[in-house]
Amino acid sequence: MSEMLRYDPEDPRWTAYLLGELEAEERTRCEALLERDAAARAEIEALRETLESVQRELRTELAEAPRLDRAPLVAALKPTAPRSGRLFFYLLAAAALVLAAGSILWDQSQSRDLAPAHEALVRREALVPAEVPMRSPAPVLAESSLAAKASASAPAPGAVGSYRVRAVAQEPDALRALGYVSQDADGILLQESAGTETYAGLPENPFVDVARERLSTFSIDVDTASYTNVRRYLEMGQDPPRDAVRLEELVNYFEYDDPAPRGDVPFHVALEMARCPWKSGHHLVRIGLQGRVIPRDQRPASNLVFLIDVSGSMQNPNKLPIVQRSLALLVEELDARDRVAIVTYAGSTGLVLPSTSCGERRAIFEAIERLGAGGSTNGAAGIQLAYETAREHWIAGGSNRVILCTDGDFNVGITDPNALVELVRTKAAGGIFLTALGFGMGNLKDATLEKLADQGNGFYGYVDDMREARKLFVNELTGTLVAIAKDVKIQVDFAPEQVRSFRLLGYENRALAHKDFADDTKDAGEIGAGHDVTALYEVELKAPAFLGVGPEALRVRLRWKEPTGDASRLIEQSLLVSDTKFSAASENLRFGASVALFGMLLRGSAHAGGGTYATVQELASDAIGTDAHGERRAFLELLKRKLR
Amino acid sequence: MTRPRPSEPELRVCLERHERALLLHARSILGDAERARDVVQETMLQWLRGGPSESDPGCAAWLFRVCRNAALDVLRKERRMSSLDDLALAERAATEPPPEAALDHAERRRMLKELLALLSEKQREALRLKFQAELSYREIAEVMGVTVNHVGVLLHEALRKLRDCTSARAAKELLS
């Protein structure tokens, strides 16, 4: 307004002046002009009156405006959350079966005939409830009837490379229907409650007096769901429910730097003892299993495009959240040569994740995390977008595949079913296969999915719970994920002369009866290629070791089977008493201990001694190591939420 | 790193602050309350999935931009079938039934609508974004995809037109 010598009613700055949008200098000029120009003053007053009445009217309208329905939005806050005991049951139950899928895969690589693999799975599932004493009369179907059902419902393989899987769920349906009670893989009852999350009661392991009980027997657990769940809670600014915190899953979430196995034992066992940082006079024992890494060059690279239905009906806890979990699980198994892209449809259509190397897991996980069901807008050409993305990132000699995840909504952009089938057929001929995965019940368009998969040279999986999801995702999609050992059991034999008492940190729901250790019919966890598994004990020694090292404190026995074997093998390793200072212990022990303490504090454990979140920070920040995927640093970030 | 998913309190604060203005904004573009609700619902879902934090100063502009684009998308799809121009839109907005409120309310609301119908679509939108969403010129520019200067022109011309009309109306009333 440097040239504002006289009033110009068309100058938009007058309105800006009235709305307080002018910088101080210009405002002063305006005021100066109004001061000396009465006509301008009158005009601006009239303008102000208009402005104020419009403002008043618009604000009244605003005050009376309708509001949104809160419920769907509040529900959408936690799309990845286990919403009920039911879902949590799936997560728990999945642990024992993660690698069952791996072994099935192995079977498949031997033969395209699915039947033996199917029976293997059924047999395994039938055995699960026997692993831990049952607390309820849950119906357990006879093995033979299950197998019969399974084979009856699995149609004969069609064209080469095209078959359908339809396993029978063996959940205690009747029980659930009657009393809202479901059961996890270990036979622990879960009480479902509407709208709130319910977790299996998980009393922590006590200190065991070695004079009365020198053995400790448990199955390994490679699951990590608890850490993810705990992280979700903390990021929401809430403490997780105590029973959602499972120490072993927290500790095993992270990678450790144990030596690779040599010889014909598929895993390396590392044993170590050092002083306990939270309880003076106590010691920690670390057992670290490092699974053999299958050379990456023996596995074809994968170029996967997930085409995910995010319509409102997918919001159901056993639909989209299971898709998300499964995807995360799969990505965990892939590496930098593999690519994953995500296209959504039927809610918001789009390339949610451009084809991304699995070396950038973080970006992929974030995209998975962001997937939310909602909206009902008809998607644009979701399926073409998926195929285009797959084509653009074509891997010669690799597995190029579109994976459709839906509960039956086919608004993929092509409404004519024949045109859709034709598209899928054409693309399959061009080398991009389609896998169709149906989720949830009720809305599933069974025949259509089946037809699509047939035409797409893919397979059709029907996923009604997390176990199925894991089996199908890990089995077919990782292509070459191989279990290197199955039914891995650990038995620790403490020397009563040296150890007064011990406490196993975590693995509460993995406990085995001592007699089942050598019983090859008793199922246990599997180790996949490259997996590492850590178990920590807190022990009370009878006498401190002389000069730092003493006699044998304990003996670790490990039983496992080859992935297709029936007979277990045994190895044994012993550990001497050692009074190593905590700070002199390996990074593996130090970081693992910090995570375990973190879990104990979250659980309000009676055994956390003098440990605090500050202790966790101190211990963890000293043991970051190489941290190739940034997970330990992220842990420190997460920890800050508890330090504020 | 994306920010953590909003907490429920954050969602509630965000809704409290913006939902009604968003609904009115969407309704003024779409002409009906039902589709406006769908669009705003979708906007909020998008925000939950990855919008700026509620305390972020850019949050309001982000919400209105997303909402506007979603509403225009809906319109564009319709236009393929029945071509709608600004005039038709103005008519739709003007003929929208008044809310069920007290009579004088309804009367004033009718007058407001009549007056707003005299403006161009963009002028109306800028007014709503100013007085209902309480956005700054810069934010309005961001939402509407125009320059800050143009926002100033839109608002100034809108107010001048309204002033002229109201004074004409007042004069008419005086004469009658």
C-alpha cells in the first residue's frame, strides 16, 4: 500500500485489513488513510458490518451443523490391534504353527501332491492340545476324522501349479458358540469380552529351588507378536495389559549376533553366565540358538504385489488385521532381493506401497501399519494397477505374483466377472500369477476366487484364522522358506551343588512336562533358516566362583528333528559357573537382559529387583551393536516413552 | 518415521475442532448432507492413517484439502453422467432444505443461503474456509490451490457484493 494515497474500494487489502491479515506496516498505512478520509472510513465500516453479519451467520450454521458418527472412526484407530480374546488366541496359536507351514513347504518342494503335507499339518494340530494339561474339556477331534475331513475338502489338484487348499479348522466351535470361550494353542482358556482385549492369564515363572527340582523343560518359541503388540500400546500412550507382555517374545524380537552353526547340527548353541544387573548376588544365564542360514542364492527372488481389499467389511478383526500380521510375517522372511508392493482397493484405491525392496523393511512395515479398512468408495482400476506394478518390477526367473486378499468384494476396477477372469488368464500367461486369499466368513465369494486362482496359475487359500494365514502366507508366498529343525525342546539340568534356585524369564506358556522332553510324539517349536532364539535364566549360585570361573553349573540338552524327520536327535552342552561382571558380558546377553527387564517392569514383575526403566536404558544403550535393521535403536526410542 | 497413530483423545479433539466445518464445506461442494458425511468420514480415516498431528499447525489445511479433493472427486464422477456447472451447483446449494430449527432461524438461514447463492462457488468456499474453518489466507490458498493474493480478491469481492446486496435490500425495505 505504499501508493495508497487515496481510497480504492476495489483493493482487496481492505478486507485483509478487516480480517487482521495485514502485516503491521500495511495496517498502519491503512489506519492512517482511514484517519484522514471520512468517506473511506464509512465505506470500510459498512464492509465491516457485512463481514460481521456473514461471519455471525456462518458461525451459527457451524454451531448447528451435524456431527459424524464417532464409532467407525474410533474403531479405525486400532486396525492392527487384537480386538478380542479371539484374535489374541489366533496370535498365540500361531506360534506353534509358524514353521509347520515351513515343513509343508518342504514337502511341497519334494512333490506337488498336497495330500501328505496336509496330513502332516492335521496331525500336528491334533497334537497341540496334548502338549500342556488341559484346563477345560475342549473337544479334540480324532486325528483320523480330521484327516478325512481335510482330504475331503481339498479338491484334487487341477492344472499343474494350480491347486486349492482348504484346511479344516479344529477350534472348539461349539464351546465358543455357547460360552464365548476360546482356547489358545496351549490349552489356556481365554475369556472373551465385548469391546475390550482379553489376554490369557500368564502368571510369571517363580524361582525354583534346585534341591527340589533340578530340571527346567520348555519348547522354543520364535514368535515376536508380543513385542509388536506392546509397542502398539506404548505408542498409543498406554501401558499394555500385563498378560500381553511375554518376555521371550520381546527378547526374540531382536536379532542377535551368535556364531553360525557348523557341522550337521542345524543350529549353534551359545551359553554364557554373568552377574545380574538388577539383583545383586544373582546371575544371568543366556542360552542362544542360532539357526543355520540357508544361502540366499539358493532361493529365487520374489516380486510380490498385494492387492488388498480395504472395504468396511474387512475391518473385522479376523480379516484385515490378519492380513496385516501375515504380511509383516512374510516381509520378515524376505530380503533385499525380494520386492513387495501394496495396492488397496474398495476403500481407498491406490498404490499404498510402491514396489519396495525388502531390505527397506521399515518402509514396508509402516505401509502395512497404515492399511486401514474404511470407506465404501468404488475403487478405480486396482487390479490393473497391481499387475502394472508387478510388470514394472519383473524379476526374470523369480516369483512374480499378485496376491489378492479379500473377503469377497470384487470392486477391483473391473465389474464384468468374465472380463476379470480373462484379465487374470492373460496376465498369468505373461508370467504374473495370481494367488487368491479369501478372508473371513459370510461374504466370501468362494467360486469366484477359485476361478480366479485357477485362471491365474495360482492357488486359492481360505483363511479363517491366523494359523491358516500363517500357513498359507509363509508356505506359498515365501516360496523357499525352509524350517531347519522342528520340535525343538530345551531341557536345562541345574547342578544342585552349585545353583540354589533358578527362574526362567518368560516361556510361561511354552513349558513342557519333563517326561515329554524325550517323547518324540510331543510337539514343540520349529527353527527357521537364520532364526535366533534366546532363553534367559536368573540364577542364585550357592557360592561365588573362585577366581571368576567354577565347576559345572548346568547342562543344556536340546532335542530336535530334521524338518521331515520323525526321530529326534539330542545334543548336550554344559556351562561352568562364572562370575563375569555384567559389563564384561557379551552384547547378546546384555541387550537381551535389558529387553527382559523392560518386559518385567511392564508386567509389574515381583522379580525386577532394583531395575528401573532408566536401568533398561543404560543397559540397552551400551549394547546396540551393529543393529543392521535399526531395531535396537527403535527400542531405545520406544523406551523414552516410559522415561518421561 | 511416521508419527504414531493418533490416540482416541487426539481423534476426539480433532473431530471437535473440525468435523462440522468439514461437513459444511463438503456439503457446499456436493450439495447434499449424506455424501458430505461420507466424504468427511473418508477424510478422517485418511487422517487416522497418516495425517499431520492434531497439534500441527498444518493440520486444518491438510484436512480441508483432503476433504475438498475427495468431494471434487465425487463430483467429477457425477459430471461424467450429468454435467454440472457452477450455476447448477449454486442452485443446488440454494434449494437445499433448511434445517429443522426455530422459524426465525430458518428465515435467517434462508436469507444467508440466498445471499451466498449470489456469490461464485469459489467465493462461497473461501468465505466458509475463513469463517467456519477459521483458516488463514495462506491456508485457504493451500486448500483451494490458488495464490494467497487470489484468496484476498475472492474474499474482498464476496464481501463487497454482499454489502451491495444487503444495502440494496435495506434500501428496498426502507422504500416499501
